[in-house]
Amino acid sequence: MSARTRQSVDPPILIVEDKDSLRTMLRHALEAQGHTVVEARDQREAEAALVASHPAVVLSDLRLTEGDGFGVLRAAKDFDPQLPVIVMTAFGSIADAVAAMKEGALDFLAKPVDPDHLLLMVERALAQRRLATENLILREELAQRRGAPQIVGDDAKLKQVSVALHRAAATDTTVLLEGESGTGKELFARALHALSARNDGPFIAINCAAIPETLLETELFGHEKGAFTGASQRKSGKFELAHRGTLFLDEIGDLPLSLQPKILRALEEKTFERVGGTTPLHVDVRVVAATNRNLKAAVAARQYREDLYFRLSVFPIVIPPLRDRPSDIPTLARFFIDKFCRDLNKRPLVLSPAAEEDLRTYSWPGNVRELQNCIERAAILTEGDTIHPRHLNLSFRGPSLGALVDEDGGPWSKIDLSGTLAEASRRTLNEVERRKIEQALKDAGGNRGRAAEVLQVSYKTFTAKLREYGFE
């Protein structure tokens, strides 16, 4: 492969070495073979270079003047779990190299470094990287054919989630999806199922917060005939229905304490009894859970069982909020525009530059779900072929609590009055309600119970409104 061809295909190689002479020798050896090289002298510079250059391979000394190679290795694996890392060490410190390989390093080079050995090792790392990428693409294509939901976006944080999903899909490990309300945790759960070997089995979802506590146990585990008044026949629960497939437990943070021991047993032993039954039932189920709550804080407050938390979080994956990946907002918006134009049988629509700028600068407290709802509404309201800011209904929904004013100081001119009287009234009422809830939370210092009392609504109603408006 020529130098020009290789540079057009492969990202750079990151060298982390505090000795200038050795770093220069390594760079010259790699550049002579057509590789692009990025250099760092310590762990801090290496961490910055990871983000700036997205290297194909990391070559790091284990002994650095600031930080160490183990820190570089962990930072590289946090940035991209598939990133090959080769460590260098003195001949007398082979034990350190072995320890690094146990932490995920691909291989090690003993000093003094043989340039030919270095080049062979780098070529092998690049080949492994390309093969892993090709496999990932093939698995995604296969999953799409089997009906996996499409995950839209190119942000680096989203790509890290995708890599983690692929790694988890190859196992039966319990996965905990963490993220704010509206980030699409069920979408990721369905993608995980489609990528796994269980994709021919059922995907069963249940929202633990949407079902009253008295009914949740029956929904999860089923019941026997006569177990309670009205139980006229046996009923299978979600654990049974998900046999040889995936069970998605959404809002697992709202699981009542009384049910947590039974869930823990079902996770650990794959065994449970129906309500009113005495016969243990065994199931083959892979569990994916999701929460927008801080479960660590709930455990500390003794609102959640520590053993259940540890069992659920064997493989945690954090879904980033939309505001943390702003470059994906226009891409997602266009994806939803195409979708709703097809659904509504409308001709293709485009975003005006001003509308796209409004989408970029809005904070999206409701995340992707709010963006989807916003675009659906805009697709319905737009009569021409261009979506303008007035169709988005974002101009008076900024994060501040100030008056709704326009350039002339009038408080009403930016409120979207399109549609029927009922539609305009509902939009205005929703905005006032959202702001009132936000103000109550602020005045109560974030205490939900106190805010609910001030608003004179039940705690259950208040938490439902928080979810509805994306305050979770």
C-alpha cells in the first residue's frame, strides 16, 4: 500500500513518549511507511490528542514523567473501547506489560524498540481495527434487515454508545441504560436485542412507573387462577413471555421496594413463582433495564436495594442528552421531516436557515422525543415547502423564566396562534404550565414534594408532569 493511499484510509497513530529522542525515532519509522503521526509527551497531552485526532492506534510508554501508560490506556478505552493500544516498557518490567494487556492493551514492545518489530505490530493493529469496523458495519446491516431501529447521528458520544451496544450484544449480560427522559432508551434497547443472538426471540417491554404497584407484580410474573378476586384464569407475566428473548424493564428506578427482592432473584437465578403459585418457573431471559434516575443516590438514600443495583448495572451504558451532541440536531430533524412527510403523505419539506438555527440553539429539555414532537407539529402546520421558525413553536419556549417578549416588547406576538382555537389554547396553556412547574421547582430548591405542595397537586401528578415536560 502506498503512503498516499494509507494516509487517505487510516487515521493517525498517537505516540505517547516523554523522551524526545525515542519519540522522534518512532515517528520517523512510522512516517517512512506512510503513516500519519500525532505526538504526546504525557498523559494529559495524550488525552487531549485522543479527542482532537481520533487515532487508529495508540503507542504509549508505560513510564511517563506526568501520569502513566495505564492512565493513557484507560483514557483510550473510555474514548473508544475498540481502539488498539500497544504499550512499551523496559525489558525488566514485563510484568507491567502483562498487567496492561489484562486491562485491554493489544500487545507490548520491549525496549530498546526494534523498528521492524514496531511496524509489524502497528500493521497488525491497523488490520484488527479495520476488521472490527467491517464486522460492526456488517452486524448493523444485518440488524437493519431484521428490523432493528435506526440510530441517527454521527456525534462521537453516540458512536461510543454504539460500540458499547455491539459489545454488550455479543453477551447475555444484564445491561442498564441510563439517561434523561426522551433520549430514546427503548430505541437503544430494541437495537441491542436486534444485534444479539436472541433477535429471533421476543422483545417484551414494560414501564415499571406506569403500572400501579398492586398490579405490577402480576404484570411481571403472572398469576394463578384464583390468586385474588377476579383472577378467573392463569395469566403469564412478562418474564414468561420474554422466554428466549429480551425483557426491557423501563423506569426501573421507580420499582417499588417490595418487588425488588423478587426481581433480584429472577435476575440471579432465572427463577420465580407466579402470584398465588408455589411451583418455581425457570426462564431464559436477557434483561435490559433503563432509568432516568440516579440509582447510586437512591441506594445511598436507602430508597433502592444495593444488591439489585449492582446486579442491574453489570454493563451500564449512558445515553447522552441531545444538548450534548448539537451537531446531530439538524441530522435528526431532517430524518424526522422525511419520516413525517411520508406518514402524512406530504411533499418533501426543507428547513429554512433561521429554523435550523433555532433548532441548534434550543436547549431541548425533552431531548429527542421533544425534537420528534416538534418536527411532527411543524410538518402538520407547514402549508408550503419550507419549515420556518413560526412552525417550530420554539420562539417563546426558551429556558429562561422571563416574560415572553418580541423585538417590540410585546408579550404575545411570538406565541404561535396557528390552527384552531383549541390547538392555540392548548399550546399556550402547556407553556404556562411548564413555566409554572419550573418556577416552583426553582423556588423549592429542587424538592419535588415541596413544589407539588405549592402547586396544590398530588406528588404522582407532579412527577408525571415532570416527565411530560422533560424535567427529569
